[in-house]
Amino acid sequence: MSGKRSIFEEVGSDAPTERSTAETGVIDRGRRGARGAIRLWLYSLFALVVVMIVVGGLTRLTDSGLSITEWNLVTGTIPPLNLADWEAEFAKYQTICEFTQQNYSMTLEEFKVIYWWEWGHRQLGRFIGVVWALGFLGFAVARRIPAGWTGRLLLLGALGGAQGAIGWWMVSSGVTECRTDVSNLRLAVHLGLAFVILGVIAWYAMMLGREERDLMQARRAKERKLYGLSTGLLHFAFLQIILGALVAGIDAGRHYTDWPLMAGQVFPDRIAAFGAWWEDPGPVQFIHRVSGYLLFIFGIVAWLRGRRSAHAHTRVAFNAMMIALTGQLVIGIVTVLMAAHWHVAILHQLLAVVLWVLILRARFLSLYPRAQSLRGA
């Protein structure tokens, strides 16, 4: 027990008492988990998914997607190791319609090129799954997952598993059916889910970059109209990505290589045959072009509203989005003029990733504006 104190003794003149040294924020700290480490893990997954999208695009552009005609989760990781193995794989490929109707003059050496593209694409998918599993299990065993985040991180794993299944569903359309390419509808689903996964990872990383209490306070300053516009722009951009996949799936970008007209006309001749339009180069490319123009106009509307935001970070985010959108429109036109040459086509796809993430960031800052000092304002 401490001794008696004089009524004139200054408070705080002695060493702090046990009560004054009590540590604060222990409960909050325990709920935080390893936010920084999980965020770095998400960044690594994000980078891998971007690489996966690029490799997937190159696999499509090199017509390599049907080179492996089976799906073996474990044994499929081992490539052919000798001439007999290569000849066996080539023999399987020679039974499908892509070979019999299109690549009937292909040699074994040419087959190896397309095989390695598809094999690499599949192994990258497996590697992403391993990175997710090791990271999730590590954080879970160490009990470092923040409160409320276990289900979110499990969702990423579930989406990744679904993507693998959809990938084989897509490939099987060209193996079990007599086609010279995979179904472009299934390709669109496959690419669309890849962008969903990328968006979820980016959103989670942005949330983990700020404290929960900061997000709660920031949401009170939510800019509702700007958030609504950015949400609409996000959905519109996703639709345009799906349309782009439909174009790529049937090589529609190589059929009409003039701009702003299509084969010298506003409407291509085959636009009248509007039955299964997603399998016809004319309607598919026409709709993709028009959708791109409308997306650009919508983007300008959102950008003009974003410029009036009271928050500097939000204004910068919308400026970056508009720059990317303008660049994407220009690259899209160049892609048409160059008959979807693989160099410019893959740049067009990569810039779609950049635009997608920048729209997400603008939307995030509309929902959770960053506070700024009066000097900063």
C-alpha cells in the first residue's frame, strides 16, 4: 500500500502508479491480426493472377488451349519427358477437330510449342492455388487472421477452385465437341471470373490497408452519387470485358480491320443475321465497339463528377481512371487496325486489368474517403 500523500503534492510528480501504466488497446490489437502480412500475401496473389490473365491471353492468341486434351490434377503436373511421351500426347491431340480440320499439317516440334503454353498456364493456376492454401493455413494456424476475415479469405480459395473447374469446362468444349476453338461463351465466363477474383483481391487489400475504425469513420463521409456512378462504371467495364472475351474467342478482331467503319460501312453486312450473334464476328465486334464508346462517355460523366469531390485522394483516383480509360480506347482502336496482332492485343488485355483496378480504387475512395488536413485541402 502506498504511503499517505500531502494534499499539496502535485499529481503525476512521482512515478506512474499501476493503474496509470495499464496498457490500452489490447482487445483492438488482438482483433487486428496480421493485417500487414495478409495484405502482402494478397498482393502476391494479385500479381500472380495478373500474370495468369496475361499467360491465358497469350495461350489463346497462340491457339494453344486445346493442346492438352485431358485434365489430371496431379499427374498433369509432369510434362512429357521423352520422345515416346511426346508422341503419345501428340496422338491424343490428333484425334480432336482442331487438328483434323485446322492443324492437320502440324509437326511434332510445332505441337511442342503450343503444348508448353497450355502446360505453363495450367501449372501457374496450380501454383496460385498452393500460394493461397499455404498462406491461409499459415495465418489460420498462427491465429493471425483478423476478426471477420476468415470467411473472406476462404471465399478467395473457393473462387480459385471454381476457376480451375471452369477452365477445364472451357477446354472440354473443344475436346468433346467438334470445334476448332473453345466455346467463346465459356471463355467469357472463364475470363470474367478471373477479373472477379482480381477485383476481390484488390478490394480486400485496400480494406486491409486501413484500420477498421478508420473505415467506419470514413464511411460516414461517403459520397453517395459518386459511389453510385463508380459502381455503375465498374459493372459497365465488366460487361465490356465479357464482350472482349467473346471477340477474342472467335478471332472477331481479325475480320474487320478498318475504323471507324467496319468493312467501309457503319453496320457490317452480317449484322442482319443476328441469331447466335456471339458466334458471328460481325455482330460481336460491332457490339464491342459500340459498348466501348458508351463506356468512354459514361467514364467522362463519372470523371467530371469525381473532379468535384471534396477529397484530394478521390479526385486523383478518378483522374487516373480517366487516363487509363482513354488509353484503353486508343489501344482498342490500334488493336483493330493491326488485326489483333498479339503484341497489341495482349497490351489491350493488360490495360483492361489496370483500368479495372483503377475503377475499383475510385469506387473504394468514394465509399471510404481519406481524411485530409486543412493545409492539404
